[in-house]
Amino acid sequence: MATTKKHPKTYNGFAIPLQPDTELGLAVLIAEDEEGHYEPVAVVVSIAEAREIAENDLRNRMCRLEREEDPGLCPYTYKLWARGVEGSYLLAADLEDIVK
């Protein structure tokens, strides 16, 4: 009798469905502009924390712009990357609504 290896169910590469307060370990929040340039913003542990930090980052960039200082990269979206079940970093959340 042949045995087949059953792969555990994943949710877009993660072990469980991700919720705003799901503990992600060390996830990386990235600001990305319309041309695909990006810069790291912070290391966070959840989608909720990423959202809070992204909102604060955007607010700080806007304040620098209003003071005619260089705000750096102009974010089109914020993306959160976290380690999936197979060890590689996957997109955990696209927080594009923050900049809209």
C-alpha cells in the first residue's frame, strides 16, 4: 500500500489565517513608492502594530514635507512581510489604504 504525504493546510503560506493581532514573530514593515522603490520602516510583531507605525510614519513624512524638508521616499503603499511556514518571507498585509 502506497502512502502519500499529506501537506498541512496553509493560509497563503502561513500556518493560520492572519488577523490584526496575530503574533507574526519578527515581521518587516516596508514603505514602497509607485515605481517600486522601497525602504524598511520598522520591525513589528502584528498587522495592528504595522498599521499604527505606518500611519505615524506617513504623518511624520507629511510634516517634513510641510516644513519644506526632504520627506524621503513618498509612500504609495506600506507592505508587511513575515516568515511563512516554509521559512521564506511572504507578504502578510498590504496596507495601501493608509495612504489613500
